Amino acid sequence: MFSTSNPIRVLVVDDSAVARNLITKGLASHPNIQVIGTAINALDAKNKILRFSPDVVTMDVEMPGTSGIDFLKQFLPSHPLPVILVSSLNLRVFDALAAGAVDFVRKPDGTESVSSFIHSLAQKITIASCAKVRSPVVRSTTPPSPAAHTPQPAASPLLGNIPGSFLNDTIIGLGASTGGTEATLEVLKRLPADIPGMVIVQHMPVGFTQMYAQRLNRLCQMEVREAVHGDEIHRGLALIAPADYQTRVVRIGNRYTVSCLPGEKVSGHRPSVDVLFSSMASAVKCHMVGIIMTGMGRDGASGLLEMRKAGAYTIGQDKDSCVVYGMPGVAQEIGAVTIQASCENIASVLMTHLKKGNG
């Protein structure tokens, strides 16, 4: 998929000499990646980016002086460049993604081996080299009122006069990878508090899914939280699949819950979008919707096709709005997608379908 004739030229930015050396030496074993330089802070990074014109930059989030987040906000609008964050377990990584970074990896802290960290970083650098860099997002920091997170018994204005029974008997599955943290937020923030129950798979390192769910919960109208094995899916709730667990929808009588259990990687991932979608195709007997969004590879495409064959309405993010048009592109090619829409329009397409689906 990627050419190795011209190595990906990488600039490593970190105030820690230990981290710079670790990353530089680790990436040296990857023939398709060439570290062309290192930088110790944001000012040094700016000068060396202008001097060396790297293809991809790896950057620590927390640095003395100008932080990685401020650097992204100041530099990316005039110099769009793929940036991979190298971060400790820190909520600020999501602010950096909102500021235009493509993806992130977790710094080694004893929970994984150095070789695993380097392998993940090299994969993300390769993906970032062909990713579309977004402009930084300007977002209000004022969260919705706590009352907005309480599912409402009556239909919201956005849902019109759709009977509650139909909304209660609908389940929505959503899957995303590279670029998906912000893309999923763009969808969810446009949906009402009493949206049908949702289950979401977003590829990210261990430890970050709970923080991501908390961030979405602050910024969106519905309740959002990290899924726990046995959680019931219900209207007004969006569940984020926990990192490193395969998440499935399970039917118990006329109720639906989530199964979050250890297991082998599927389509290269744990959790896997394919696992979620396939479980929905086989278990869900009520109305269902599948949404596949930005991400490299094909995870979710086959599962979405199973969902469509089982009667689901399926939505794929379009190429122009994707950071990486991989997963939704494959889904479109194999006939798994009912309709394509931009990231900004997926919510309205979903709402229109819900209104028509009850007609």
C-alpha cells in the first residue's frame, strides 16, 4: 500500500534526550522511515521544519515554553504537516488532536514493551505520511449543562414526532480509527440527548478510552461513557468500547447489552470494528444503523456489509472529509455503504433516516 522507494522523512521533537534517542534508534530499524533530525522544543522544531521539510513530525505534548498544543495551533494553519503525538496518559492529548495532530501513541511506561511502542509509532508514521491534515478546531470550552445528559422521555425537536418505541428499538454502531477522535465528536455533538443507544469502537491505546468517553460526555448532549461488560444499551447513552477488549452486542430476550472481553485481534485491532458490526448483524433483531468513519485499513468494512445484508441502514464517511479514506473507502468498494456523507453531515443523514424509518 505504501511505497518504500522514498523513505518517510521524520523530525523527532521532544525535550527529553532519553525519549529522542529511544525514538531515533528505534525507528532506525525501519527501512521506510528516515529520521532527518531532532528538536528539543517548539522553537527548535519550527526552525528545523522550515530547514529540513520533513514528511512527518513526532512531538511530545508537554514541553517547556510553547507546548505541543500551542505549537500546533500556531504553526499548522500556515504549514499543514502530519504530526504524531507521543504522549503519556494525559487528557491534553485530545486537545492536541483537536489542534490538528493526526494521531498519537502512548509513551512507554512499563505497560508495554519498547519494541511494541516503536512498532506502533512506525505504523502511525506510515499512515500519517498519506493523511489529510485538518485545520485546528476552535471549540467552546463551556460544557453543556448536566441536565442535557439526562435522557428525555419525550422526543426532542430534532427527532420530531418519532414515537419513543421506535427510538428505543434502534441501535447504532459506529467505528473509526485514524482521525476518528475528532470526527466522532463532530457527529455526536450534532445529535440530541435522546438519540437511540450507540456503541462506538475507536482505535486508541490502553488508558485513553475512558478519558475520551469523559471528554465526549462533557461536549455532547447524550450520556457518553466507557463500556463495562454487561452494560445495557439504551436510548440516550453512547458506549465507548474499552481499549484492548473485543466489544460485541449481545441479545438477552428483548434487551441488548455489551460484551467486553479479552480476545485475539481481529483485522489487526482489539477492539475491532468488524467484531462489533458482525455481532450486531447476527444478534440485533430490532432496527439498526452502522456508521464507518475515517481510518487506515479495512477494519469494519466486512462487518458493515454483514449489517447491510441483515437489513441495517449504513453510512460511510466520504473521502473529502476523511483524514484517511481507508476503512470507509473499502466499505464503499465492497457495497457495504447505503449512503456516503461528509463528517459534518453524517448526523443529519442519520436523523433524516430515523424520521423516514418510522414512516
